[in-house]
Amino acid sequence: MGEWSEYFEDFPEENPADYVDNRFNPKGAKALRVADAKVADEQAKLNAEIASIIKKHRKPGSSGSGGK
């Protein structure tokens, strides 16, 4: 047998990544992955913005770890 990707190309119904709610739905699975990637990208941007706000408002000389 070749690579797993070759196997799933021949038998897409065997690919667990193509199931949504325990049903074979490759288009729905792809749409879900795209939506998840968009959410992850937006969250990364928000995290960066929060980090910059914290950095901007941190007291000079503080370690930033929250410890003593």
C-alpha cells in the first residue's frame, strides 16, 4: 500500500477527516475546516492586540510574570 493520502484519494469515505456529526460529508468537513481556520486566525489577531495593550500599559520595571 502507498501513502495514506493516496489511500484516502482512492477511498474518501474511509477518511475520518471527511465526517461531520458521524456522517460522511466531505464538503461540510472542508467548510468546517475553513471556518475553524478563520476563527483561529481572528483569535490570533485578538491575542496579539491584547498582548500589545498589556505591554503598553505595563508599569516600567515589572517582570510581567505576575509573580513576586
